[in-house]
Amino acid sequence: MDPTSLLDQLRAAGFPVQHGRASAIRQLVLQAPAPVIARALDYHDKTTTHLVVEAGGTWSRYAAGDHRN
């Protein structure tokens, strides 16, 4: 079984799979800064920033960038 066939089976059974993915990402951006989630999931920073605003997140004081010494 591969992800595509699983997705097809879930859709055929009536599960709204896209809603589940969006809900999961919105939950993630509430738990960690949007740029961190973007880098981990290979999303664009603007996408996760938009999602955190939609979800009501408050990561307004996160200093993005490379903080390694």
C-alpha cells in the first residue's frame, strides 16, 4: 500500500482527508513557531504564518533565523 492508494481508499470511504491535513498543520503552528514548522515540513514560511493567524496563534515575538553558534 502506498500513500496514494490509501488516500483514494479514505476518500472512497467518505473521509475528508484534506481537512485533516489542514487541521493537523494548524495544531502544529499553535505549538511551535510557524518558521520552525515550515522548515520541518518543507512549507513556505508565508504559508505557515498565514495558518498560525487563521488558528489564532500568538508567536509574534519569535526571532526567525539561524540561532546556532
